[in-house]
Amino acid sequence: DSGVTQTPKHLITATGQRVTLRCSPRSGDLSVYWYQQSLDQGLQFLIQYYNGEERAKGNILERFSAQQFPDLHSELNLSSLELGDSALYFCASSGRGGTYNEQFFGPGTRLTVL
Amino acid sequence: AQKVTQAQTEISVVEKEDVTLDCVYETRDTTYYLFWYKQPPSGELVFLIRRNSFDEQNEISGRYSWNFQKSTSSFNFTITASQVVDSAVYFCALPHSGNTPLVFGKGTRLSVIA
């Protein structure tokens, strides 16, 4: 158990819908990262937050947004869903924002868009 | 830009055989870290090792060992006396330049047959 929790574990929805994925980092970790794992694109970084502030942005679509709350949990919002958004979404956390600490990953949320 | 290449897409070995997973990376940074993660069939990503570019000594942890060679930009992972429980997808990764989000290779799927 990495200490990072993600809910829900599975999500099935229809095209055009909006969903919210939730992540609670390990106790004490200030950085939260979101990654998407799909068959064709592999594991890709989406966005990072550090202590409530956006720190880095990767290949995140404009239809997607995220935030980190004062209690450090984070939410990833996916809207106007398309079939191609079906993927495994991981949240990871690490202890400090500016150094290369190991990132500990949650169990992931498997999103299926029908 | 950072790049990680895992040329072996799939490897199949018989239990108790040794197996080496290759990882070649590209970076313009003079100081960097390298990571290996394991993704078992259950789907979670498990941290295995973080390696600093300053330290080129081989690392051993039980049946796992890592060979880091800066001259060839490689960070290979060897499993000695493989077991069925080692069956998983293994990812090599390094951080984006100047930040901590990870760039992952495409992964190598290892199947260990009893």
C-alpha cells in the first residue's frame, strides 16, 4: 500500500459527460501529480500541484482541469468526454516540489467512456 | 527534451532464469535521477528504485539489480532467478528537465512461466 488513495476505482460513463476523479496523497506529501495511461499513448504526465498551486503542466487537454485543496487532496475533472479518454488515471504524490523524490502512486481510476 | 526508450516490448522466460530489462535514456541535464517502477496485473504502479546520476555503482536488492552506465546512457534492470510473481510490466522513467514529473518509457511486459 503506497498510502495514496484514489476514488472511484472504476468509472463507466457516456460520451459528452463530465466526471471527477479524487486523490488523497500520502500523509505529509505536498506534491500531487496526475498521469494518464492508455494503450496507445502509454503513461503520460498531465498536471502537477504543489501545496495548492499548479506547478507543471503536461499533455493535459483543455477539457480537463484539476485543483488541489487546502487539505492537499486533489481532483481531476474531465468534461465533454470522448471515447479516447478511456484510460487508467493515476495520481501520485511526493514529499517536496523541487527535488527528484520518488513518486508514490495510487491504485488508479479506470475510466471507461461508452 | 527527456526521452526514455525501452526497446523490449515483451519478454517471456521460464521460472528461475535470469532476465535483463533494458532502458536507454536521453537528457541534457548534467544531474538527473532515474527510476524503475513495476506494474503487476492488478494495475498499481510500485516504486522499485531511484538512482542519482552521480552514483554509477551497481545497486542490488535481493534478486533485483540495476546497472547504471552513464557512458551509454543506460540503466538496465536484472532479475535473478525469476519467479512467477515477477510477471508484470516494468517501466523506466526520469524526470522532466528541471522538474519532477516523470517521463516514462513504453514499458516491458515480462512473463515468467512456471
